[in-house]
Amino acid sequence: MKFAIVFLNCVLGASLLAQSKPAADLIITNAKVWTVDKAHPTAQAVAVLGERIVAVGSDADVTTLRGPATKVIDAGGKLLLPGFNDSHVHFVPGGYQLDAVQLNDATSTDEVVRRIAERVKRTPKGEWIQGGDWDETKWTPVQLPTAKLIDAVTPDNPVLLGRYDGHSALANSIALRLAGITAQTPDPPGGTIVRDAQGNPTGDLKDAAMNLVNKVIPPLSHDQRLRAVHRALEYAASVGITSVQHMDPDYPDIAVYAELLQSGELTTRIYAAPLIDQVDDQVKIGIRHAFGGPYLRIGALKAFADGSLGSGTAYLFDPYSDELGNHGLLSDEMQPLSLMRERMMKADAAGLQLCTHAIGDRAISTVLDLYTDVAKAHPGVERRFRIEHAQHMAEKDFARFAQLDVIASVQPYQAIDDGRWAEKRIGHDRASRTYAFRTFLNHGVHLAFGTDWDVAPLDPILTVYAAVTRATLDGKMPGGWFPEQKLTVAEAVEAYTMGSAYAEFQEKEKGSITPGKLADMVLLSDDIFTIDAPKIRDVKVLKTIVGGKVVWDVSRKKQYSAGD
């Protein structure tokens, strides 16, 4: 009898609970929902309670969760996607660059000099001028810049302006003098000081040689970092980015993220991967991959194997087609190789994730060798190795990617940028295995999409456009550069959402519009699945939602804090 009463009470309690279920905080109706959930790929409406999605379905079904205080967004038939997750950014440098001198779209050295001169007028004497993102392939004529080009307009300010790929930089004569770089200065391991016919430094510094100047530049102040992060958060929200994976942040960057998390101002979810030379810091305190909360996590380490194709420092088996004798550079971190192997072993044994920059085919192959050694030493572990960029593949290594379950963390926009000139550097055959997204998928390799911002634009719409069209930026290949490597829109969106979530061990928390997952979504102006592919690049973000809160609304041109 006692059991029957308890059972009856349980039944009545469940019934009453069903009748008084809590109302949703947010409901989005009248939407074209593309969920990236293969079990339920499309829907009309989504309901959110707190930070989580609680229902996905038809308007009629979902609106039953509406209560007096429920906020309702009528999507007007627009496309609703999971929030974009950029798998590879430099978030603080990107935010800083938004306010720094900008040279990427300059089409001549005269324009470069003019913009730098304008910046000098607004900069106190003695203060460093940085930023840049210059690209000499856009200049007429194409030529590497030198200190002499800018010395006359920078008589009182040291200057270090990075090439857009981050693997070369231009220093003026003041900066060279402060760094002690002379004709007698040897090239550092993994770097090159470009010299004139007399052996004098020209001002162009490649890869590790940039560190000679970087070490004499005062670090950003706390206020400068804070300002840069605020700018980056605002910009990310405006383009539909809800999560980023920040590669090689400084610890003070992570401290700023923690400060903003505490104050409720962190509107983008962040997974931070400091440099691998700091492996002991995380090992000491027992950090493992994906450690932290929904907004801020650590537990990954970033390593460098080589440089970039544009700077001639990507590490290749065969020499550059336009620079015979140059095979590129193995990074200073990889010299000796035993040191990198030791660091990777230590990180993997501690449960930390490895994310290694490798662009040239020989660099990629070398990293796969290292990963093989690590996997053999510590079998039976789900580690999710990553290779960042994975641009120029040797044919033999696609299968090795799959066998080792290495994630290809790639940046499609760079394909339509590099496609303007890459074949001149490596020839047609090697270029056919460059940015080989379709070949990766055919081998069963996980793709995670990102931008490498501020190397490339943060806007994910441009990345989807690049992956789908492969139309080079110079307009010369509208049908696509190696069109056999194109992806469908659905494949590109999945790589940018679930693919990137998988790359940070978060596929159960985000990456699709699924009940129980974090309510991170983006509403677009047009349906990228039905419009002509060339028009995708013109699509705009109407609303960005993070944790059920609208953090960007184009109608108000406003960003909101996480607490709004």
C-alpha cells in the first residue's frame, strides 16, 4: 500500500510538472533553420531556456513554450545557422590591428609610404608604429619593401610592420638599430635577415629573425590589451562568430579574457592555445585539454614547424620553382627536432592537445612523423592531434592524416588569395595538392574551418564563399582554382560549426542547433544554400546570439554585453 501511494504521488508529480513546465526565455520563429544535426537537419523554430536550446521544430510545436516573459524573434523566413566557430585566430593581434596602420589593400609602394606618413602624424615621437599586413604581390611593381622606403617619413619612430601572412616584417632603420641588427648579425635558426649586395640588412626580416626586433618592443599594456579585446569581440559578433580558438596567445591575453568573463563582457567563447615552449606551465598544475567553462578554456598548445609560402619560408621537399636552392625554413622550435619531440611527448602525456602550424609538404610530413612517435609512446588515448593550415600536402600524407585521426585546421580564404600566385612558387603539380579540402574529406579527415585572422578577414561568410567557389581574388579564375577541391555549402558550414567544435572537444556542447546544446546561433540576410554561389560573399549577418542572448543586431548596429 505504501509503495502504491509513493508511485501515485510520483505519477501525479510528473503530470503536474508536465503541465507547469517552465516557459522559454527566447523563441525564434518563422526561420529556415539549418541545424547541422544529421538526425534533424531542418526546422522552423528554436526555443531557449537559460543558455541552452530546449526545443527545435515547427513553429506550432515550439511556440507552446511561450510564456508572458518570453522574448520572441520573428526571423522573417531568414536562414538560421549554428554560430560560426573560428578554429584558428590571433584574437588580440586582430583587435589591435583594427586600429593600427593598415596596408593590406595598398596597391603601390607610394600608397604604403603615404599611409605610414599619415600614421606618424598621429603618433608621439619615440612610440613604435606597428600593424601593417602588407602584401607586396598587390603592388605595381611587385617588390619587397626596404627600410629605405619608409625611413624618410619615420625619422623619430621605430617601425615594425608585418607582412599579412605573419612570417615576414619590415623594420625601419631606427628599429634595426634598437635591435642591434647589422651586417655582422648572423641569421638566427629558423629565420633570415634579408640583405643587400653588400651584406647590409634591408629591413625585411623573415620568421625567427622578426624576434630580434620583437624582443625590444615594449609589451602591450593592460589597457591596450583590454581595448584590443573589446574591439575584437565587437567585430566577431558583427560577423557571426560565436567561438574562437586563439592560437599562441600571451598569458596576459588570457588574463584579460578572464577579467571580461568575470564582468560578464565576454561575448565570444574562447579556447586558448599558448605556445608549446610554455608546456611546463600547464603540466605543473594538471591542466588537460578543453579545461575550463563554456566561455573560456585552455588545455591546448601551439607549435610551429615552418613559415609561409608567400615569405618563401614554408618547408618543402623540393625547392621553390622560382627560387632554386630554397627549400624554406624549419622553425627554430624544431631545431633540434629532439627538443620538439620531447615537448610533444610531455604535453601528450599530460593530456594536453597539440596544434602544430605546418604549411610546406616537408613540414607537414615531419609533424606527422612526430605525431606517430607520440601516439606509439602513449597508445589508447583520444588526443585529437591538429595540424594548423596543412596547405601544401605530399600525396602520401593524406592517408596518414586519416590513420592518425589528425584534424586539418584550414583557412579557405587563403586559398583564393594564394591562388593568384602560388603556382609560380611551387608549380602546377604541387599546387594541385594545395588547400585540398575535397581530398581531405575523401580520406575521412576531419576539417575545422577558420581564418587565421588577422592574416585573413574574420568574416566567415567570405570563408564559406572561398570554400564553395575557389574563385581567386584577382578575378582570373571565377570557375575556381583547382575546382575539383570545392566543397558544398553544407560541407563548408559543417566544417565551420561541428568541425571546429570537434577540434576543441566541444561537439557535445555546441556546433549544431540541437536541444541541450549551448544556444549559439546566427541569422543571415540570405539563404546561402539556394542563392548563386558568387553571391554568398555579399550575405550579411542580421543577428548573432550567444548563450541565448543577442550580442549583435544589425538593425541597431549594436553589440551587447553577455548580460544584456
